Amino acid sequence: MKKLVAIIVLIIVVLSSCVEEDIPGLQNTNVSLNFKHNWDGANVSSTDFNTIQYFNENNDELSIEKLRYLISDVTFHKANGETIVIEGYNLVDVANNESLSYVTPVQIPIGTYTNVSFTFGFDNDDNTDGFYADLNSASWNVPMMLGGGYHFMQLEGKFINNVATEQGYQYHAIRAVDNADPMNLVFQDTFFTVNLGEVIVHNNSSVDVNMNISEWFKNPHLWDLNNFNSMLMPNFNAQVQMYDNGQDAFSLGSVN
Ligand SMILES: [Cu+2]
């Protein structure tokens, strides 16, 4: 009997400690998103830069010299359909360790979220030309002749081209623009929502966000760097292909 009471007490203690941690609204916390990068599973950091060592799906051998991208409006989705939108953005620069961790500027309730999402790039409300001083000084702007606003991503390096020569590439993602008529630019949205899936937020949770860089070169479009390497910003078709290929570049990593 004593044993039974002890077990029941133990169960109550265990249950109540769980409940204390997971009831939404009981306590608010910051959440940090940690951006991690890989090439088909092999970690990529700035120490891996400048060496021609990666093969994309098209078998172009390439290096990475720069990788920067913008994420914005991190959103926490509750089971009841409510969302908490964290206005703000983070410019991830793989060469700058500080930028790899983004602490939400607003606290959110501890608990289970059915989805955590963010915008890759800026949506059109946020993509205001010249509006963000820090992005201006990071040379993140898009020229007015291409509609202004800001870059979504800059991935640069070298590749071995069809005639076995090293050649530079600048894989720059922006809002797709057809500038055939400079007086009448035609746009197509290329920002997109990344859905990470369910996240249980504890006190000061850190959430790893993985980017597989090789995904930008495949699925659905086989990217041939011999065709698409430079001057991609005014290339409407290239921008749409980047948008398509980027859809599955991100995934949820470990959550603590
Ligand atoms: Cu550019």
C-alpha cells in the first residue's frame, strides 16, 4: 500500500512538472534560431570557403566564397490557428558567426507550436527600397532599374566550366523582374514561406534551421552553371528557377 502511494505521488510529481513546463501562457521566453549549412549533409562553414570541392546535381564542381541570405517575419503557429508573427529580419552571413544566431526580438509563450515558419527574403510589404540602414550598409540593395528593394540571397564562388576553366558565379536571388521595357517593369514574387514543422518551445529554446546549399541547384530545375552563372538578377527565368529550387533547401534541425 505504501508502495502504491509512493508511486502515485511520484506520478503526480512527474505530471505536474511536465504541465508546469508546457502550459502555454504560463511563461514567456525568447527563442533563438540557429542557421546551419551543409552540402548534402556535409557541414559547410566559412572555413570551407574558397576551395573548389562541391559537385552540384549537374556535376559542376564549385567553391563557395560567399553565402548571405535574408529571412524575415518568423511566425509561431498554435494548434488553435492563432499565429504570433515576429516582425523583423535577420541577414544570415555564413562568414559572420554573430549573424548565424537570431534571437527573436519578442518573447513568446512556452509551449507546443504546430509549425514555426519564416519568410525567405522579404514579402512586398517589407521590401521597401532603401528603408533599412543596416542592409544598405551591407550592400544588400537591388538597383532601381530592377525594381529596388533588397536581395534575398547572394551565393558566390567559382566553378569549373565546360572548357575546364575556373569561372566565377554569382547566384543572386531577388524578386523576379522582367525589365524588357524599362518604363514598365513586370514583377513576379519570389519570396517564399519556409515551414519548419512542429516545435516544442521551452525556456530559452534554440531551434536549428538547416540549409542544404546543394538544393539550390536541383529539384525541380537541374541548374547548369555554364548557362546560369552571372548577370542573374535581370534574368527573370533564372529568378523563378531559384524560387522553385529553394523550396526544399531548408529543414528543421535539433531543438533544445
Ligand atoms: Cu545581386
